[in-house]
Amino acid sequence: MRSLKAPSLTPPTVAVGATAVLVLLGRYVAPHDPLQPVGPPWSPPGSGAPLGTDSLGRDVLSRVLYGGTELLAMSLLAAVVAVSSGTALGLAAGWTGGRVARAVFWLCDLLLSVPALVLALVLAVTLPGGTAVVVASVLSGTPLTARLVAGEAALLRSRGHVRAALERGETVPSVLAREVLPALRGLVTADAGLRLVTALQIASALAVLGLGPQPPEPDWALMLTENLPGAALNPAALLAPAMLLAACAWALAAAAHRVGQGKEYVA
């Protein structure tokens, strides 16, 4: 009999927990207003500013503590929508087959023919940056999820326990909910981590290109553009947001993969 145990404190678990605390509670412990100057531009770290100041003399630490909330929330929304829609399409294609599968795969091929970043750049011309990130992430991530789920759903349909459920007279929605979706949990969870990282990358790219959040908003990706000219004067102003972006992407992908493989629970 399997028993649920508390998640072990693995590096991905700790990193995800630290990221959540930073994003949710960071702004409440920020030492300064992230929009107000506290010293000369690009001052090195000191007692009044542990990470120094940025291009306008604002406290880098305070801006870092404020800067991840909207970025990660937007990426999370995009990942949830992409995985949900991709799972629905994949189930339809894998379970039904035939014309439905061909139509779904044709749509996937069409969406995948346009690179995600190019699609985001085109959308950003007419849509707000955040909306462009979500739409581009969904349109580029949905077909990838759909293809993964379709292949696995087609295999599951031929399994004995699934055929037995159908022969007992259970409805297709019931079989999908009770037999197929639980078996897809690991695959979908791991894929969700990839969709989240992709959305984070697209959001960062648009912000660096000036198509995301606009100054003076605190945003990790925007901070890269703002502080690049002063990297030699205060490297921390550039390294802090860059390291946080990289750490978040690694932590989320690693944690999703671990949960997807079922390693958070011990028999």
C-alpha cells in the first residue's frame, strides 16, 4: 500500500519554496521604495543599498524584491492555459483518432511553423506586452503539449484496464477522468514546467526589447536593459536580476520534472 509522505527537501523543492517566498513576500520587506532614488546612479553595494543602485540611483535590492511578481504570474497564467488546451486537444486526437487526430495534428503543425519569439514580437505590435506573452506562449505551447498527450492517450486507450472500464458500460468522459487523466499526470506536470519556462523566456525577451513593462516599473527582465550600460560600475545591478531569472527557470523546470516522475512521494 502506498503512503503519502512529506516532500523531501531536495534542491528543486527548496528553490521553488524560496522563489515563492521572494515573489509573494519580497515587496513587504524591501528596505526602500523601488521607484525612488536613494543615491547616485550605479553606486556600488554599501550599507544603505546592499546591492548598490541602478541607472537612476534606485535601490537594486528593493527593485529585485518587487520585480518578480507580475513576471511569474503572467508566465504561470500562460503555462496553465497552454497545458490545459494542449491536454484537451491531445486527448481528443489520441482517443478519437481518424479525422479528428489529423485535424489536430494539422493545426499543431501550423502553429509550430512560426517561432514563438517571432509570434510574440508580431503580437506585441498590436497587443499589450503581457497579453502578447500569454497569447504567444499559449499558441506555441499548446501544440507541443497536444502532441505529447495524444501519443500517450492513444497507448492508454488500448490498455486492459481502460478497455475493461468501457466494457463495463462506463461513459467515455468517466473513463478519461478516472483512468486516462491520472495516468497522464506525470507527463502533463513535467510538460507544464517546460511551458512555464518558455513563457518566462518570452516575457524576458520582450521586456529586454522594450515591448514589456515600461519604466519605471520594477521588473527583473527590464532591469537587464536598464542596467547594462552601468555593468562595469555596479555589476550587482545587472547580475541580481539575471541570476534570479536563471534560478527561477531552473527551479521551476526541475521541480516540475521531479513531481512529474513521482519522486516527491515514497511507497
